Amino acid sequence: MDSRTYAILNTSDLELLDYGQLLTTSAETTIRNLKGVKAIVKYQGDMPPTIDELTTKTIHTHEEILVIVNGDEWKGQPEDE
């Protein structure tokens, strides 16, 4: 079972994040949807404050995010680390 959690957020919110609280290392390493307006970041354990403060996020399990990124709005899959 994968214990990582994924948040989908607006790309405009990427500059607000503290990447020291995330498994995603920078805005440049995020997976983005085809329109470039949504991005995925990941974390492990409790929701970091940097994510919790965002109002437009959606939270997903590893299994859910795999289905989402394979949909028409996204391309690629999250990297397995």
C-alpha cells in the first residue's frame, strides 16, 4: 500500500508552497495537466500546512491519482520514488 498523498492545485498556487514540507521538490518537478492550469504535488503523513492553507486543492490517494493522470485532462503518471 502506498502511503503518499497527492494534492491537485492551481498552478498559480505553486509559488505559495514550502517544498521543504513536500515530497515534490519544486514547482518545476510537478506534473501538470494538458492546459497547464493544474498541478500535482505529493506528501507523506499528515497534510502539511502549506497544502492545508490552500482553498482550491483536492486530495487523492496513489490509486486515485493514477486514474486521474491517465484521463483526458492529464498526461503521464506520477513518478514512483
